Amino acid sequence: MSVGIRHDDLRRRNRAMVISAVRRASQPSRTEIAATTGLSHSTISTISSDLISEGILAEAKFSEPVSMKRGRPQVGLMLDADAASVVAVVLSLNSLSAAIIDYAGNTVTEETRRLVTQQMPAEALVDECVGMVRRLIDSAGASGGAVLRIAIAVQGITDAASRKLLWSPITRYDDIPFADRLEQEFGVPVSVENDCNMIAEALRWRDPVRYRDDFIAILLSHGIGMGLVIKGELFTGTQSSGAEFGHMIHRPDGALCRCGRRGCIEAYAGNYAIWRNARVGDENAEPLADLSDDDIRAVADAARDHDGPEREAFRKAGEAIGFGLGSMFALFDPAPLAFVGVGATAFDIMEPHVRAAIAKTAGGLHSKAISFDTEPNEVPLKREGAMMRALLAVDQEIFAAGTAPRRAGADVA
Amino acid sequence: MSVGIRHDDLRRRNRAMVISAVRRASQPSRTEIAATTGLSHSTISTISSDLISEGILAEAKFSEPVSMKRGRPQVGLMLDADAASVVAVVLSLNSLSAAIIDYAGNTVTEETRRLVTQQMPAEALVDECVGMVRRLIDSAGASGGAVLRIAIAVQGITDAASRKLLWSPITRYDDIPFADRLEQEFGVPVSVENDCNMIAEALRWRDPVRYRDDFIAILLSHGIGMGLVIKGELFTGTQSSGAEFGHMIHRPDGALCRCGRRGCIEAYAGNYAIWRNARVGDENAEPLADLSDDDIRAVADAARDHDGPEREAFRKAGEAIGFGLGSMFALFDPAPLAFVGVGATAFDIMEPHVRAAIAKTAGGLHSKAISFDTEPNEVPLKREGAMMRALLAVDQEIFAAGTAPRRAGADVA
DNA sequence: AGTATTTTTTCGAGGCTCGAAAAAAAGAGC
DNA sequence: GCTCTTTTTTTCGAGCCTCGAAAAAATACT
């Protein structure tokens, strides 16, 4: 099972701790790092001077002299932006975008283009990714650090090893091996991640106070996605990316879902379902393939304006989400929620029904205490999440190990 | 956040690895331990001779000479039964039992008695536990190692810190602080655990091949309980023991549940629900407080014998369980299942309906591959689970640390 | 009885972290 | 302007820990 700790793991782990402390805090001093990691000052001193000489960290030159205290001033440590760079790719329905990001997290170059993903062969999808990444790397030229990692946030179900796109609403094809192809093309590790998991990862970095150890991100768009952080870790399935909240069953044998099954939460709360209930009035009608943001906003406006099928459609959506959350809360207790995507703009209409449904479930005891937050624009979140995923991999897997700690160190000295 | 690895943690962790390897395997040799832990032979040699001199491990005297190989024969290591002992307490509806178990896992003494738990004040429940543990410790006398840990498996929801019984069907009272009282009484750490979690823990030790990293134990009795192991760890809630499968929502605003809410899985699949559907025919009728095993077996026999309300009741139960599992599998992919308790004797009637329901959900793709296993007798499983929980705590928290590694070691030498 | 083989222990080397002390870098006080 | 105080950072020696190699131990084979 779990393996013993070798002597050389010790350094690797503690280097990882230091890098992680610097990435998390803003220019922490060595003393602060010692405090947060619990390691001694001398250890932090040794490790950080190693990392600086390897070009991974740098001392902040003009740290604002916040101190105004006596004594030697603290000198902040920061990530050396030129230590490396990563590529964050976001692939969604009819849209592909990518960016090169330096080691400190600044965007170097980016590109976005529209594609008709549902009508492209699987090969072509991968080719588009490869092409865009290639162009970005070429345009960035020799500036900054070498690209050490690529992360792709993609709508759909990925495998647990983050290598393939198992299934996605953006294409008719299954099992598309994005990672293998891109690794072969660029010679760096590639991971393929579910977009909602990346949204959760991004929220954690945007607001570490609210979204710390346990929270839930729900993407309300054409379908319903979820990113789940439990006990400080992204919750993924054992074989897939997991957390397919949209396909939990709300009503057995109920409304027709885009996935072909019946009664899924998505079949009540996805944009297509809300539109169908509001405008078609038949929950068994074939789901629309796509729906513009304006379409759904129009339904929301109508629902706000007067009672009628639109308002009823949002009631059903809120109810489905609420009962689904209630079932989840039976499994692992309530947690703060973030609603992301176009649907979040209409969340005000759904919220009372979500709360009413949760109140009827095991999560009901705390239903008033559960915090809801909305963020309409999911695109930057997906990119930030993929970026953080890639950067953290560089931190932990490459820089913590210390590329040839003896040989490279000797070269430098 | 996570804290750095201090120099002394290293030894503690590797000692823990060795102890754990010995507990898991049956009399492994030092060489085998080195292989499974990945540590060097010299390290294993040092650590194991320390552990032997501290009286935690012992060399097996007459290990069957399975080898028949040339060379120095391997000498198996085993846990020293006298190193310590633990108490495993199982508290269920109308029944309390406890046992003293030595460090090697052998039962030293045990006692069981019937109580009318629902009519006892909270204090009296705790008093009964204290009294029984006291009698056991007294009767065991000075034989064996000192009691270093107590674990209580109790039906109901416990808090995440395993200290209190938050809610339980066995009593009208909430927030009963079992751990505090018992610790005060016996001066050793006490943990209060959900009984189904202990069932899962026990299954892992009974059949480590089938129940390894991901599996689900479902207790089919008056209510429905669940113990969940995901990625090698017992899955608990963030604030409570979690995995309240029985109170996931099967049908919004559906049948009346024992918990007062509506539509819970338990309200269709708990013994009282099956009995109610079979014999009362009104899913809103007030649930019975208790039901004998014979009652439910009679319904099962009737269902097997002829079509009618009994068979229909089991169909509804299987359907509720199947859809609930399907919803869970949307979150974390399918896993092997063990059905435990009286209800498991009737599982043959439910199985086709469980599978049919799962097939209608996101878990349906693999519905045929999901393995079902039944074990009617839950009582020994609860005890074994509590025992393992307590023993592992002694392993990891007490013996791995090495009580005063310098001073005690010096005393021995 | 001697040799081959496998397991276990011993021993020295190298690495890592730690605590204490020293060095560095500022503000405070006169 | 100089010294003292305070705080941060580095340096240095000590103590552990793990590792690899070699030695020792224990058995089967010839």
C-alpha cells in the first residue's frame, strides 16, 4: 500500500512546502514561511537559498516597507516569473482558447477562436489544440521560461488519470486521447481536466477564505456541471473526473435528459430544460442542441416580470438543484456554494426554490446557513483553474524534486 | 496549511509503516516488509529490532517452514499480543455489547446485554457503557497489555471528530458526549464511530482483495445505513460521520420517512417501509418503531412465493436503492457493494430491481460489472470494525511515536 | 564437511533538520 | 553621528535517519 518515506523524499517534500507557501502567500518572508510550515528557520534558509540559486524563487526587490518596525527588515520571496511557463487550454462547445502563462501566473500571450466542435472529427479537434498551442509557443519566442506543462480544461467527462476525454457534449466522439497526442507533439506532460473541476480550483485561489477546504462550484449552463472540493482536495471519481451532479436522478423516469436517460437534474435545470419547460411545455421534447445566452436571459426576464410557464420552469429548476444538493449533503454535510455561468444571472429567481427544497432534505437543518454566491462569467475561471493546475504540477513534480540536485547544483556553483 | 516534515516525523512514519505492514500481512519477514514498504533492509532491521525491544512486535517462533528454499530461513514478525489491548463497544437499538481485544486482535473477554435504549435517559445510556467496560476491564484483570483505546460503534450520526453521538434512532436525545465521559472515566482516548463506517472498516480487513480502495457497505435493517470507502479512505462528512445514504431523496415529497421528512430512500427500502408497503399499503402511514427479523423474513417469503403487495414492496425498495446508487455513481463512479444485515437475506428479491434502476442512471454503463455481495449478520462486523479502528489508532498514534524513544529505550537497555 | 544461497545485522558515509550563536540590517535614543 | 536595541537571516556543529556494501548467520545442497 502506501510506501515508506525515503531519506531523499524529505527534502523534496519540504522544498514543495516552501514553494507552495510562496505561491499561496504574497511575497512571504523566510520567517513567515518558517511559521506556516512549522520548519525551523535554518531549514527554510537553506531551502530558499537553494531555490533562489536554481532560479525558481527570487527576492522581492522593493517590497513595501510595511514593517515600520525596528530590526532587520523582512525580505519577501516571490516566484521567479522566468523559471518556467505553462499553457492553459480551454475547450468548450464551439470555442477554443489557450494562453501561455509564466511561472508567476501572468498571462504572456493568448488566443481564442470559434469552432463548430460538434461537427468536427475527433482528430480535427486535437489538431486545432495542437495548432493553437504551437502558434502561441512560437509567438512567445524565447521570452520567459520553457513551457513545462500543459493543462486542458474541457467540458465533459475525463478519465481519472487526466489523459483522455471520455465523453463530452461538444463532440460526438468518445475516448479522445488529448494528452497522448499533445505530449507527443510538445514533449511535456499534459493533463486533461474537467472544466468544472478547474472552476473549483480557480475559486480556491481567487477567494481562499470563502473557498478553502469544503465547497461546491456548480456550472449552470446548457448542462449542469460540478466541481467539488472536500477536505481540501478536489473530489474526483475513481475512474472518471466525477461529480456529475447534473446526472444525479431527481425524478425516477422523469423528464428527458440530453444524455438520453430520464429524470436527471440537468433535465430540469439545464438551460435547455428551462427553455423547454417555459416555451415548449413538454418535458419529454427532444432537447435543443444549443441555446444562446440571450435566449435564456429572455426567459429569466419573463419569469421576473410575471407569473407563468417561465416562472414555473425556474421553480422546477431550483427544486431539482435543491433536492440534488440535499441528497449530496446527506453524504458529506453542507458546504458553501458558488453558482457559475449564464444560469447564475437568473439564480435570484431559483434561489427560494433551491432553499425550499434543501429544507425538505437531510441538509435542511443548516439550510439557512449555506452560503450561495454567483459568478456569471465562467470562461476566465476555467482558464485560471487550468493555469493553477499546470503551475502546481510544475511546483510539485519538477521544481520540488530539484532537477539533478547534485549535478545541476555543482554546475551553478 | 499542511505542515512540513520534521526530522523526527520521519522515524515515526516509517515505524508506522512497519507496524502496519505486520498487521496487514500474516507474519511477514523483514525482507517482505522491506519489499512492501520500499525501505531498505537495514532500515527495516533497525526499526523492527527497536519495536521488538519495546515489546510491540515479536518474532514468530514456529513459522511453518514453507520455504523449502536454500539459505537462511525468513523469520516472521508478529504483533505482540500483550503489547496493549483495546475495548470495542457496539451500541445498537436495544442492545449493548463490548469486548476486550488484545493487540494481536484476539478477543479476551466480552459481554452483551439487552437494553430498552429508546426509553433510557441519555445519562443512563452512557452509564451502561461505562459499567460494561468497567466490568470487562476488571474481569480481564492484569492479564495482557493495558487498555490504551476504546472505540464505540453506534447506530446514528456522530460528529466528524468522533466524540459525540449527534443523532440516533436508538434514543430520543441528541448530542450525547460519549467520548468525553468515557475518557474521563478510563483515562484513555475514546472515539465514537458510526456503525456502518465500522462495517466498512471490518470488510476491508476480512477481504482485502475484494474490498480494497473503493467499495460501499450498505446496512439493510430497520433503517438504511452506509459505510463508504473511496480511494482507500473511509469517507466521512465534514462535520458528521456522513454517508447517510438512507436519507438521500428518492422521490421528492414522497413516502413518509422515520426522520419526519419525505421521499428518503429509507422510506422505501428500510424494513419498516417494506413492511408498510406490504402490509399497510399506505406509504404515508406512521413508521413502526421496531420490527423483528422474523417479521421481515415473513414478508420476504411471501414475496418469493407469489405476486402481490409483498413483491411490489421489495420492488419499490430495490428501485429506491438502485436509483440512489445511480445518483452516487454519478458523483464518484461505480464500486463493489456489500449488503449487510437482515435485509440482505431478502436481497435476492430486490437485486433485479436494483440493477434495473442503476441501468437507468449514469452508473448504468457498468451496471453489469458492479459486484453485489451479501452478509446477513452485521453484529460481528460492527465489532471487528470498532476493534480495528481502535487497534490502528494504537498503532499509529502511540506505538509509531515510540513512547519516549530515548528514555524508555535506555531503561530497557 | 564444505559450498551455495538467502536472510539479517553491522558499519561507515552522506544527508537532512535543528538549535544556538553569529552576522546583518534596520530604527531608536542620546 | 554614533551606539544600542530589535528583528531577520545565515552559519555551524550536533544528532538522527536512511542507505549501500560488506559481514554474519542460518539453512539446503553436494
